[in-house]
Amino acid sequence: MRHVPHTKEEIKAMLEAVGLRNVDELFSDIPTEALLKRHLQVEGGWDEEQLRSYFRRAASSIPDA
């Protein structure tokens, strides 16, 4: 199954369903000193096909139960 990002309308509907105005309110209970104040420096990410290939190989190495 491919990842399809949520539309702005879907996000708005989900937030309304739980009584929130924006995504930031999801994290409002977390103390600000515990929040990361910079972007993560993640390098060398895999694209979808690389991930699918990795998991296919990993799954094929699992013996049948």
C-alpha cells in the first residue's frame, strides 16, 4: 500500500473530530523544554522502492512457521 498524504481538508476534519484547531495543539501537553527546537539532521533517506526492496528481502529470510 502506498503512502498518500492527507489533504488539508482531511487534516481539518480530523482535528475538528477531536476538538483541536491545529496540529500544534496535539503536542500542547508536552513541556516546551522537552521539545526539540531544531530540525532533525537525517541524511541518506531511502525512497519508497528502496524500502519496499529492503522489506521484501527481510521477509524472504524469515522461515515459514
